[in-house]
Amino acid sequence: MKYILILLIFIGGYYMSYGELPFKPSIEVKTHHDIYKKLEDSSVTLDEILVGFREFSTSLCHDQSLQSDIGRTIDSCLHNLETYSAACADRILGSEGDLFSDKGVVDSLSKRYISCVGAADT
């Protein structure tokens, strides 16, 4: 118990001195934005990329103004997303590896995926 208290005092002192904890909590990727947040400190996995891309594509599909501007409906966009999501992921991300750390690469892959599933014209 005494050692735990000493450890907590050291961590508290570090926090008071540097304004942050000596470790960063892991970011759980649930959105497209989370991908870029996590890339600031670490790499993202292929599964995280897919979660973020899928969420972003879904939000684009629900944008009525965008869909009408490109001549589609929300329902047709969501149908295309459901139909082509797996094939586009395989085609675009299949040969890319399991970890991503370059924002430029992620941007490029994101645009290709969104275009492939038909969520927007990029």
C-alpha cells in the first residue's frame, strides 16, 4: 500500500510539473475524425480505418443537400454503401498493410473509398 501511495505521489508530481500524464490514453476510433486524432500520436489499424471510413461515408449519405447536388437520394446512397462497402474495402485497402501512420496516405485512401462506395464525387 505504501508503494502505491509513493507511485501516486510521483505521478501527481509529474502531472503538476509538466501538465500532462506520462502516458496517453488510447483513442478509440469511432469516427473519421478519430482516425486523425489518433494519428497525431500513433498508428491506426486497418479495422479502425474501415470504421472511420464507413462512418464518414454514412454521414455523407445522410447529407440531403450533397446527395441532391450529385443527383442521388439518401436511400440510393445508403444502398450503394451497403452493396459496395466490402468490395471497395478489399480493392482499396486490401494491399495497404495493417497499420497506417501517414495522414496523406489516409486522406488518399479515404477519398478513393468514398468515391468507390458512391457517397460523394471526389
